[in-house]
Amino acid sequence: MLTEKLIADVVGAALREDAPNGDVTSLHLIPASARATAVLAAREPGVFSGSAVFIAAFKLTESSVLVEMHIHDGEPFVAGQKLATITGPARAVLTAERIGLNFTQRMCGIATLTAQYVAEVQGTKANILDTRKTTPNLRAFERQAVLDGGGRNHRFSLSDMVMAKDNHLAVLTAGGKDLTTELRRVKSELPAGVKLEVEVDRIDQIAPVLAADVDIIMLDNFALEDLSKGVQQIAGRCIVEASGGVNLQTVGKIAKTGVDVISVGALTHSARALDLGLDITIEQP
Amino acid sequence: MLTEKLIADVVGAALREDAPNGDVTSLHLIPASARATAVLAAREPGVFSGSAVFIAAFKLTESSVLVEMHIHDGEPFVAGQKLATITGPARAVLTAERIGLNFTQRMCGIATLTAQYVAEVQGTKANILDTRKTTPNLRAFERQAVLDGGGRNHRFSLSDMVMAKDNHLAVLTAGGKDLTTELRRVKSELPAGVKLEVEVDRIDQIAPVLAADVDIIMLDNFALEDLSKGVQQIAGRCIVEASGGVNLQTVGKIAKTGVDVISVGALTHSARALDLGLDITIEQP
Amino acid sequence: MLTEKLIADVVGAALREDAPNGDVTSLHLIPASARATAVLAAREPGVFSGSAVFIAAFKLTESSVLVEMHIHDGEPFVAGQKLATITGPARAVLTAERIGLNFTQRMCGIATLTAQYVAEVQGTKANILDTRKTTPNLRAFERQAVLDGGGRNHRFSLSDMVMAKDNHLAVLTAGGKDLTTELRRVKSELPAGVKLEVEVDRIDQIAPVLAADVDIIMLDNFALEDLSKGVQQIAGRCIVEASGGVNLQTVGKIAKTGVDVISVGALTHSARALDLGLDITIEQP
Amino acid sequence: MLTEKLIADVVGAALREDAPNGDVTSLHLIPASARATAVLAAREPGVFSGSAVFIAAFKLTESSVLVEMHIHDGEPFVAGQKLATITGPARAVLTAERIGLNFTQRMCGIATLTAQYVAEVQGTKANILDTRKTTPNLRAFERQAVLDGGGRNHRFSLSDMVMAKDNHLAVLTAGGKDLTTELRRVKSELPAGVKLEVEVDRIDQIAPVLAADVDIIMLDNFALEDLSKGVQQIAGRCIVEASGGVNLQTVGKIAKTGVDVISVGALTHSARALDLGLDITIEQP
Amino acid sequence: MLTEKLIADVVGAALREDAPNGDVTSLHLIPASARATAVLAAREPGVFSGSAVFIAAFKLTESSVLVEMHIHDGEPFVAGQKLATITGPARAVLTAERIGLNFTQRMCGIATLTAQYVAEVQGTKANILDTRKTTPNLRAFERQAVLDGGGRNHRFSLSDMVMAKDNHLAVLTAGGKDLTTELRRVKSELPAGVKLEVEVDRIDQIAPVLAADVDIIMLDNFALEDLSKGVQQIAGRCIVEASGGVNLQTVGKIAKTGVDVISVGALTHSARALDLGLDITIEQP
Amino acid sequence: MLTEKLIADVVGAALREDAPNGDVTSLHLIPASARATAVLAAREPGVFSGSAVFIAAFKLTESSVLVEMHIHDGEPFVAGQKLATITGPARAVLTAERIGLNFTQRMCGIATLTAQYVAEVQGTKANILDTRKTTPNLRAFERQAVLDGGGRNHRFSLSDMVMAKDNHLAVLTAGGKDLTTELRRVKSELPAGVKLEVEVDRIDQIAPVLAADVDIIMLDNFALEDLSKGVQQIAGRCIVEASGGVNLQTVGKIAKTGVDVISVGALTHSARALDLGLDITIEQP
């Protein structure tokens, strides 16, 4: 969850990165008394995300700046649409402009891409999930954008949930140990709030994992027909996650196999910043 | 400059973001005594950047991990090339894997894209420059990647240099004030280490700006033939920067007009993360 | 998980709280060259916990101090047993003494109390779990002590897992909404890594909750015979947690009803600091 | 002193420890518009402490929450008494509940225990003092609770005051040096604001220490009659502190020997958290 | 630039340095309800600087304190002049007094000394500049005081501008390399916002440096007649800075040689704190 | 006390203030492989202070730099004396030079001035003490320099000791209350480690203060003969501090009146930075 404290910390740090000793241009060229009105406008269509972050960029620069949003997070917009109006001291508006845009363009880009994936799976029960392939130190922002685009979040971090992959399974069964037994032991030792997910690469791996009563099975890079077989075999006894080879062309077909969730690294990894701009008018006293 | 302190702070924060209370999977599935060998391999060609950051991801997780780089920053690599070998406690290697990749894929992506722009301007005197359109709180990392790709850095922040754009010029000349006089006044009031750059949108704006003896003139969104005229008019009396409408198709022609530097937002704004992977082998004692 | 970073941060803060401007007594009464040998001794029997924390208190005061542990975390000890030997500059040993003890006595107290609860449920399948009733900013330390005493951890924080209590259920079913339907909806909206636990106060609440396929049902303050009935009704379809009215007299009987886990606030809330002491010998050069 | 800054830092850290990424339960089960009224009620009698801390837990979660206290710090209360009323957004009230209670129960527990000790020494001139046996990083909170219970504070930290114990005295007199002379030398070298206290274990140690004109002499683990003798010998020439073997049974007799102050580790070390609860009512819009 | 954030951070840290656990004197001797009126008065003439910092010292101690300034930064004052009036809770006013004065006396001292240098160069085109010889961690405060005294700022830090001194030039020309060529190469590799200044010790060094088209040439420790020759030789092709041997006796003559800027370490290095005092009246309720 | 942690924090912050993004001059003009030898030399005589801080400036810039001190803190030196030798990577030595000097020149200046005061009182029992008139956030550094110059420290902060001045006394005796009684009450309420000092302006104020058994009486701005009378009246029953009008001309006479300690704001407030320099030789590989 994107808490107020986190927004203040991260946006504050970004503002200081961009103006550690103030904005020399505003300071020397714009009178302290000049005021600005700025309009955030969409240069292309998309889904909005990041209003709290956009507002914070201006408010943290100068608390007297007013930001009026004309759209809510999660709503679609068209090219040319006015998304927000900012009014306040011209120096502050000019100083905060780039950081406000840098965050919002990124978040809108992710929300827009997520919405495209979600549209492709409409009519199925599948949910679109993010991954840990996020920008360092911006994970909470990018996960919020995924939610705003209609997606759902996967685990937040390595501390939340166990995900056993091929390397882990190899270690677990070294020396001929029985996979089901070992997974059951692990499950009994985990903190009570921690789910156990296991990634399998082949259909024949499903049975022993399912027998261990795990919470989620991830079918990794399965062909479509194998996905269908996997879903049938698991038969609702745990959550089925599809992963690997997911793109806007394939996601609809994957969803139709009946999987519960589809995780898509591209949501955060490959989203393009959306083209938004600020039209600024300055009035001198 | 990407200092050791900054790398430690930012990579450390990213590691804590990804495992605030440790990696439950490694902790419960991998014995403390197991060791891993991992190879960083390129899945596509590119230019390398970020070795100090990649190393830090592992070292900050567990100082006994060894990372041997097989490539230097700034060197090109081919698909399939082995870029580094990591050896150490398996738990630590698995925990640090994703964060090491997240940073390095991003930096290699930027270096690779920069190198493509640089290749297009070869044979001209033009330098390729980055902009302030960087990922929040990762600017120093992304600027280093631009250097590794053969580019050069623009101003670091709003505190370093004055860049007067259309809004600023309108304020400066309000009430019929003379632009040259005003720019000269500003110049005399700036800290001695601060350069003065002015952005112009039309050829006829060049003369009064040039007369003020500014350090850099940016010709924004000029047609190619206007760029040439501008370069001739300025005639080496200050640095000429081209900006706007720059892409891999246009950059070569822009360079041939004789401008000194070309700033490209896309270097950091639109670079795609390069596809790198880690092949891990775990040995149990 | 109690990471090295967290230990360094919290123990470092505690050392600064106790000597923000150094230890005036050591500084003015003990020569810089004097050396000390100190033995950590048990004044009463217990289960050990906190060796990494104890070591850190001395090492962070002065890195040249050596601490040799004679016991591992999780092992029992008798009154009078020597648990560790510390050697190093006398000033540092004296300065760190109280903070080392404050942490270790607290952690051993929790481990020892946990071990008593665990002993009472031996022979049943029930696990003993901690709660969120921990000392502010010491939760990870106290959870580790519970593990060392043979217990298991519950959720780490409000961010990890949903626990729906009476207030939440009232909100969910306001206006006559169906509890099962509502819980199913919530479940489908949660991040994939987040478990759903529901607390019930009466037997008749179990059926609609169980029908929603939740991860854990907590039977709160149930009489022993109702616990047995609840376990039979749930019949392994989800984890059963008992809570409320748990003490060393009742816990064995509760375990015998067949519940999976028993959460005990007293483990961290009411554990008494164990009586440990440091016997110090100082040698002057 | 418990400053506002310290309360904000420590309570803020505790709230983040308990909900680093927000409270998933409130977020998914409670509408953002729902409001709550909560009453803090005593489940057993005691002395109140920690109102500023209790208020901060809610205010730092959400500044619009209102907390009205019905009791002042230092006042006694009976079982069932209403101590405070909280009104505000239901999500915030539920999120802050546990942390508010964790701090307040601990502080009330210490104030209540301190008041019991103070009651036992009524009619004598003795003051009850705390020690450095406090919870790591909560010392200022626990010292405030001692004040609220009618006690007085000892030194805050190792930086404030010299306390020379047996080990220090042994070092000081090594090689046959004269104790009085050495203590006088130490005294002349200390910062002017730093008091000198010396701990003695036997009556015959008093004379040479007293001759050095120290500020406080601690009579450690003295039998009652020896305490009386010590008090007579010192005869008001410095403060007399009793320590060791102090409990609710012995403290009154110790006070009657005429000592000035009695330090009691148990105030902070062994105080039980008082049983307080929050009765919450949620209204949906 | 002295940002609000920096003032809050640095003044806040100074307040905590001076009262880490509160002001025991105010707490024990002044009733919480007592109010104070204090007047900041000049005990000697000077130029004012630091009003935002002075205000912050009181506001950060207690936000209800009111500070009314009777003078603006940069204005001169006479001995005995009332500079500000402070009203608020007496405890807070007394606690903040020393820190408010420590900062303001220092800043006024620097502004006053700077104004003396500026007066000496009146009628010439020379600007008076500060250096990096500032108090650790107070550079932005001291630079602001230089501005308030009528001076101008040099580079903020080592990250802003290249300044090549004798050691650097020796390295650059090692092995007989050509200085002009090397300086041109360096210039082409610098970030676009970074100026290049070169320090020369003798007149004959000017020619090759000037040929490299650098931004600033510093004539270090030049005799007056050599300064004049240097200015003539450079003839406006770059900025000329004089440095070394500058004091209130010499600065006027140096300015008359026609140099553009004169850097003076003494502005921050040797400025004496100005004598200001606070006259406090306390009213009890 | 100047702890290692504090040195690392404050010197580290100063290094970042001076090179937030690295030293562009070293980076672009000095090869990474070049090595430097630098000698710290005295340009005037003095008393040394700050070796740990000087070393830290280089070590924190680059841990491989070696600093060999040729003098200990507290020792006198003559003009021209070599005080330390630094060897290491040339970039790091050049980057750290100014910060190393800024701290050391300041500390040596204070130690040297203190030593002059101490020399003036030789043969009397008086100690020279510092005050709270220190540079913001450098108090521990400046107090250490006072110790190195042979002085003694006063209270560290407002939290350590009560100092009741005229304003406080007026509040205490408002409504005709008896001063002695009120001071005794305050004394009984203070934490046991906190001393009580009272400042008096006239001889007749001494008696009621002395009767309250306070720890220190400060005779503020007393004429020499009144100081003598005060000392006689107090007759060793508490510490006598002289303050006000103290300079190198008067301090000897003040000491001869028999006061115990003399506090001198000028030690930290008016000490001039001592002239030290670094002679650097760079070798290229």
C-alpha cells in the first residue's frame, strides 16, 4: 500500500535530488511574487494513476500551491484531456514540474498497460498480477499503478511468501528425499501468515506438490494445452498461477485455460512513460 | 558521479524494500551451509554498465559473496556472453539475485541505447547528452550509464545551471524590458560557478541572447535548415545545443548541422531493460 | 527474521541512548590500556536466545572486543552455567555491559517462557504462536526468541495477512449482506500472497466462514468442548487457531482438542527478564 | 524528558513496524468513509501514564482522528473507568489500536508499580528512583512513567554522571594508591555538570569515600542495621542511596533507615503491562 | 540556496544537540503557563542576516511562539536597535534563546564583514566572492550571509565546477604534454553544466590557458601590477578572478586593476560573531 | 565525549556537503592510478587538537589512504613543524584536503586559545571552562579541543544541569516566595544525576542561595574585590564559578580571587582558525 509517509519520503527525496540547493533558474529569473497557473494535459490516451503523488510533488515544494484534480485514479482519459490544474507561486510550480511529471508519466504508463492486459482477459476468471521486476525503491508506487489499471498485486517482497523454484526443489529433494514430505515439513515450520507457492516446469511435477496442500502452484512456461491439463488436474484444490511467455497476444488464450492468476513482469518492467505535459501561464504582480 | 556511498545507500534501500524481514524462501528451503555458483549471462547483445552496482547488491546482502566481473563498464557484449561469476552462500546469492538484475538490466539498457545514438553521430563533433527525465532517485545511476554508453552529461540538477525557457524569457522582458540587458544582469548576479543557458524557439531570438554573452544557447525543435543557420550565426561564440524531435532516425542529420551537443530525453526515459539472466547452481555440503 | 542490519540499527540506537556522549565513568576511572575478561553467567535456569544481539552490543561499542559463546540459541541452561566469555578493552566491556544484558535477559525470558508452553503441548500436533503484543520496535527480536523457545511465528504485521474480527464482520454484513459471499469477494481482491484469517466467537459462525474457503479460522475464547466441536466441524479444511484464556494451566487441554495452532500474547507481553549477570575482571597493564 | 520529537520518532517507528505497507485488513474490509468511536477502558485499577503517547499513535496514523482524554497523567483510576474517547475514520482507528495500547499498557504498568513503592515509603524522606534497566530505546518513556507514578529519575545515561562501582574502585586503588586522593583527582577533572557517585559494599568503605567530598554514596545490598549506621556516619554530608534487595516488602523498612533515595530496577524491569482495552463502534455512512 | 528543508534539518539538529532530553532548567523552574516577551537587540552596528534561521529556532522549539522581525536580511542596523520581538510560552523562549543567537550572531558577523569588503570596492566592477573555507555543515547558511552582505557566491562544492590548481596542471602536462590541448580535451569531456576555472601563479601561464577557452582564470597571489597586466592580456575573453593576500587594506587596490571577481576566504573563515542579545521579560499567569 | 560514531557522522556529512556528486576536478584531471603524498604543516605555532577528525576526513573519502600523525592531541607545536603525513590515491587526498583542514584548523585554534587562558591561571586552583556558545552541531568537537588545550568542560547541554539565572529566580520568588525554600524544593525534585547551579549578580544574593545547598554558585560580572568576598563567604561549601568580563588580560586576576572555575565563552566563540597547510606531491604511475 502506498502510504502517505512513503509518498512524502520518496517524492521528497526526488525533489532534493533534482534541486539539492534550490532552483537557480527560478530564483534568479522569476520574481518571488509571480504566480502561475498550470494545466496537466494528456498528449495521448490512457488510464490515470498517481494523483496523490502528483499533488505531493507540488505541495512538498511549497505548501501553498493548490492542485485540483479533474480525474480519479483508475479512470481512462483521452488525448487532449485536462487532468489537473495547479495554481500557486510561479517559482514553486516551475521547480516541481519535472518531478511531478516524472512520477505521474511512469505511473500512468503502468496503469495503461495493465488495463490493456485486463481488457484481454475480460470474461474469464483470471486476474492479472504484477511481479518483483519493479524499479528499485519505487515498488509501492508501481504496485498501486497496477491496481489502478485493474490488476491485482502478487507478494510484496521476499519476506511475505515462500516461492519455491527449481533450484529450491532440487535442494529439497537432494539425496532422494520425498518432495511431498519435504513441502509438508516446510509448511508446518513457516510463520502462520506466510503462504507457500511452488513453481513447476512440467505436468508430472504437479501431483506431488498438490499432495502437500500448498497454497499456490505456478505453471511456468507451460504450453496452452498443458495449462489446461494442469488446471483440470488441480481442480480448485489450490490457486493456479500462469507465468512466462505472457504478452498482449497470448494473455487472452492463457486466461481461457482456466488459470486463476497470470503474473506479468512486463507491467512494470516494460511500461512506457505516458506522454503528459504541463501548460504554464505566469502572471507578474 | 556515482559515489560508493550513494551506491551503498540506494542498493541497500532496494534490498530492504525487497526483503524487509529477510527472504523466507531461502531461510526455510536452503540450508545455511549450501553454496551457490551463479553466472550472469547476456540473453541479447548490448553495452555493459553497472558493475559496481551489481557487485554491491551481492556484497551488501552478505559480504563473503565473491563477484568476478568478466567485462568492464562501457564494453560491448554479444548474446550468450558470460558477464560475471558469483560464488558464495546460496541463501545470499538467491536473495540478492533479483535486485542485482533489476539495477543492471536498467543500466545496460541505457548504455546500449546511448551507444546507438553515439554511433549515429560518429564523424561529427556533436556529443550526445542526457536530460533531467530520469527515474526518481536513480539519476546518478542513469547518468553513469549514459557515460558508459559514450554519451556526456548535461546539468545534474536545477541547482547547477540556469536554463531560461520561454516562460522565463516572457517574465524577463515583461513591460518591454530589453532581453540582452536583462540576461546580462542575471549573469552578473549568478554564483560564479553557474552557467547560463537560454532556450530559443525561433532564429530571430538568437541575436539578443548571443549579445548577452551566455554560455549555451539551446535551439529547441528547430528544423534542420534553421539549425544550420543558427550554428552559422552563433559561429562558436557559445555552445550550441539541439533539442526536441531527436530520435535514432534524425540524430545523425541534426549532428551534421554542426551543433555542439544534442540532448536526448529518450536515453533515460525510454530505454528498455536489457535481457540478462542468472544461471545458478547450488551445492549442498 | 532478525537481519544483521536490524540488529546493528537497534542495538546501535540502544547504545547511543545509554551513552550519547560516551561513558564518563569509564573515561575518567579506567585507563585506556586496561583490559577486561567478563563471563556471562546464568543466575537461574532457562533457554538461551539472543547470541547475535549480545555479541553486537560489545562489537558495536568497540570492534576489537572478542565474544565467545558457550551455548547456542535454543539450548537450555542451568543456574550457574557459563554462557559466554568476553575479552577486550576494559572501557568498552564496561560500557556495553548493561545494554548487552538488557537485550539478552529479555530474549532469554521470552524463549524460556515459550519453551514452557511448548512442553505443555508435547504429544499433540498444536504449535505455539506469538502475537502482535510485542514491545514497540523490538518485534523481530521477540519473534526470534519465540522461535528459539520452540514456538512458531504468527503474522509479522498488519501488512502481511488479513485478520477479520467481530468489528470487521459487522461491517461486512451490514445491510444484510451474506457473509460467505462477502468473504469470497474480499479473498479475490487480496494480493496473492496475503492469507485470510477470520475470528469467530461462536460455533454457529463457523459454517459461513468455512464456506468462503478462508485460510485460517480463529476460535476466540471458546470453551474446551466447543473447541473440540469446532475442530471436528472444520475437519482439516483450513487451519484452526485457538486464542484467548491461554495460560500454562490451560494450554495442554486446549492442544488436546486438536487445534492446529494456539496463539499466546503472554509469550512476549508477560515474559519476565531472566536473571543473567556479568562477572568482570580488569587487568591493568 | 519525553520530548514531542522523540514521541513522534519512536511511535512513528512502531507504527511502521506494525504496518510497513499499510493495514490490509482495514483496507479491504472497512470502507474509507466508515467512522469509528472507541473508548479506552481500564480492565483493572492503576495509575495513568502516557497520554501524549497514546494520542500520538492515533494522530500519526491519521491527523484527523480526535482523542479526548478523560484522565491526566499521574492520576489513579479504577477498573471499568473510561480513560479516553477516540473518534475518526474507522480504518485509522483500527490500524492504530494495538500500538496505542502496547505503549500505554506498558507505561501505566510502570506508573502503577512505582506508585505502590511510593506508597510504601510515605512518611519518610526517601524518594523512589529508577535505574538503567529499561527497555532498549524506550528509556525516556519509562522514566516519564516513573515520574507519573510519583517516583524520581536517576541519571539518564552513562554520559550524565559518574558511578564508580567495585571494579572501578579496584582499578583506582591498584598499586596501593589512596582512594580519597584518587577520587578527589577524578572529581577535579570531571566536566562541571557531572556528579560523582560511589558504590560501597561495606561500612568501612564509607569513610575514605566521604572524605573525597563525593555527591552521592550508594550503599549496595546493606543489611537494614548497616544502612542505619551508614546514614548516621554520612550525616547529611552527601546524598545516601540504597540499592539491592529492594521489593514491596522491604522498601518501607529501608526508607525508615533515613536514606535519601532508593533505586529500584524492578520499576522498569519487572512491571507488568496493565490490562486496558479499546471498545470500538463502527458506523457506516 | 538556503532551503526551508535545510534550515529545519540543521536548526533542528542544533536544538537537539543543545537539549537532547529537554531543558531541565525551564522544566523545573518555569511554570508551563508562564509567557515571555523577548527583544533581540544589537549591542554593536552591523548588517542583518539570518531572519529565517532565527525564526526557525523558536518555531521548531514550539510552534506557537511568534517572532516579529523589525529588519530585513541585508539591511544595516545601529547599536541598540531592536531587531525582533519574540512572544510565546516562557519555557520555549528560554530554551531556544542560545541556539537562535548562536546562528544569528554568526550570520550577521559574516554579512557585516562582507559589507565592509563590498564598500571598499565600490565604484569598480569587481564582485566579492566567498570560498569553500566555511564551517563544516553550515556552508549554505554562510553563503546566504555573504549574499546578504552584498557579496556573490563562488562554486558551492567540488561537484559544481572544475578548478585546476598547480598540482592538477603538473599532472596534466606530465611527460611534456601541451597544456592548451589538454585543457581543451578536459573541457570537451565535462558535463555541459560544469565550468572550467584554472589557477595560474605567473603571468606567462596565462597565454596557454586562455588559448583553451576556459571559463575563468584565477590570478593567485599576483602583485598589483601583474594583476593589471593579466587583466589587459585576458581582455574580457574570460572572467578574471583575483585571490590571495586579500584584506580590507588591499581589496580596493586589487579591484582597481580591473579584475571581475575577488574571492576572500576571510569572509567565512575569520568573521567574528556579532554581539546581539535577547532581553527577556517573563509574566506569570 | 567525541565518539567515533559522531566523528563519522559529522565528518561524513561535511564531505558530502563539499562533494555531493564527487569531485569533478579530480575525476577529470587526475588519473585514477596517480598517488599523492601530503604533509600537514603548521604555518604558525599552537596546540594540536583533532587528530581523529583529521584522519577521518581522509579515511571516509577512501579507506586505503594512510595518515601518520607526528603529534598527539594536546601537544604544542612550532611554526613550520610537520604534523602529519598522508599517502594514498591522489584523487582521494585532493578531495578530502579542504574538509580535513577546515575541521583541524578550527580545533587547533580553540585548543591554542584555551592553552593561553590556562597559562594565565597557572599557580592558582582555578580551572578554565567552556560554555554553550559553540558552533551549531559541532559542540562535541569544540569541547574536545578545549580539553586538548588544558581546559575543562562545563555542562554539555540544557538537559544535563540546572542553571538558574535572574529570570528564573524572579519567577521562583514571585509573590514573595522564599528563595531558599524554593531552591530546596527544586533540588528535591530534580533527577538524582542533575546538578543545580545558581547565577547571582550581587553579593547579597549569595546567602539565601548558599543556604539551599546548591552545587555551584556563579558570580556573574563581579568586580575583583567582590569575587574575593564571595569566595570567602562561600568558604568551600559549594563550587564557585566566575563568569563575565573574562579575557586574557583579566583571567589571571580573577583566578587569584580563589574561584574554583572560570567560564569563558570566547574559547569557542572567538577562537581564530589556526593557519595549517597541506603540501602535496603527486606521482603518476
